[in-house]
Amino acid sequence: MMTDVMTKTDAPILRLEGVSKTFNGQNGAVEALQPLSLDVRAGEFVCLLGPSGCGKSTLLNLIAGLERPTTGDVFANGRPVVGPGADRVLMFQDGALFPWLNVRANVEFGLRQTGLPKRERAGAAQRWIDAVHLTGFERSFVHELSGGMRQRVAIARALAIDPAILLMDEPFGALDAMTRDLMHRELESIWQSTRKTVLFVTHNVREAVALGDRVLVFAARPGRIVAEFRIDLPRPRSLEDHALVDQARRITAVLREAGANSNHSAARPGEPG
Ligand code: ADP
């Protein structure tokens, strides 16, 4: 007889049930996200792709617990999300580092809240500084670092508190193409060794295909998921790889179509594949 019982490992680490968000602003209600349901399994790398204004950041904020859904529920590890938690860390495009703290202190910052003794904090911070290849820059301040180095500090700070889920909001959007390529490889290798669950927002199609196990394609006005692609290309992936470029082209076509079908067709699908 078939049983319907989920084992622990089958249970999604993240579950969204009918989650929507409407903002009530001065110009009336904005339906930032139509109701959506989504399961993410532990260790999965999911890219949220779409033009700006389609609710990607709103979705990350709901998962981070910084916003409350208008309808529906978010569950992390089976528990309802009612606010921020150390199991979910959000990382932004500008890294949001503290300019008055050096690299080590920035990475240690989150660890202070975990109650880890000072010595262990220093050890954990150093391990992550080494992992993102910033050994030797522990005493540098944010203004002394390049954009790529800043994002490495932000990754180290996020991972030092050992969250199960890493929420990344266009983390490499401000980097030049070569640095971005390097950061993709580093993030992929860190993800493979830590098996974190990653939700990664981008409007860059190739970036999504290079990183994701799955790409969720969003459209705007109202914000919604219009398509989902499973990416089975072998890793590590190269942005120039033919199969990757082909896949990106197919996704770009879907984005264009979705943009054209949005209520106000000002929506743009970002860079072409
Ligand atoms: P994306 O991350 O895809 O660019 P967002 O999630 O930032 O999109 O925004 C989705 C929609 O919700 C946009 O129309 C945006 O203007 C609106 N929005 C986002 N945050 C707020 C807010 N705090 N108040 C009012 N409207 C908001």
C-alpha cells in the first residue's frame, strides 16, 4: 500500500502557502505579489528572475520575516515565520557592511548575537574570512576594499552565523563582469561545500542559469511567478557555455512574453540571455 508519509529529509526547508503581499500606498493598493505557493528543498539553489518591480525583493523580505504576508503563510523548517531569525539571513547588493568596523569585526558582528564565547567568535570569523579568500585583510576597513571584496565580507558575515537559508538580493548587481564571474564560482563552491539553501534574486538571465538548480521567472504588475525552469547543466558552469546560453535564450523569450502581457507593458526583461 502506498503511504503518504514524508520523511524528514523529504520535507521542504521552506514552504510558502498562498503567500501574497499588497502594499497600500498613497496612490492606492499595489499588488506586489499575487498568491503563490512554493516548496524549496534543503540544499537547493533557487534563482528568482525578473524585471524590477515584480515582487522578488518582497518575496525575500517575507521569507526573512521583515514583512508580513497579506495572505498565506511562510514556513521555515516546518515552523511558521513570524519575524527575523538566525536560520534565515538576508544579503543585499551593497553588502550593508558597517564602515566603522574592520573586516574581522564586520564578520564577527552577527556572531555576537549568537552568544558564542569571544575566542570561538574569532575562530569562526577567521574560518569564513579564509573561506572567501580575504586572509590578510582582517584589519582593513570597508572603504579600503573593492566591490568584490566587500561582497565577500558580506558573504562571510552571513555564513558565519550558520543560517540554513541564505537570501541574496542581487548581491553581485554592482560588480563588473569579471568580478561577478569570479564571485559566481566562489559562491557555487561555498554552496557546494556547506549545502546551504540559497534563494538568489537577479534580473540577469545568464547569472540565474549559471547558479540555479531552479529558476523561477517573475512578471510585474501584478508580481507573480509565470514559469519555472529546472537547470540540470553540470557544474561548475561557464557563462559562455553553449548549453547555458541556449537555456538563457529560452528563458529570455519567456520573460519577454511575460513583460508584453503585463498590465503596463513598461516591464523590461533585463539583459538578454
Ligand atoms: P523587485 O524586487 O522585483 O524589483 P519589489 O519587491 O521591490 O520588486 O517591488 C514590487 C512592487 O511592490 C513594486 O511595484 C514596488 O513599488 C512595490 N513596493 C515594494 N515595497 C513597497 C513598500 N514598502 N511600499 C509600497 N510599495 C512597495
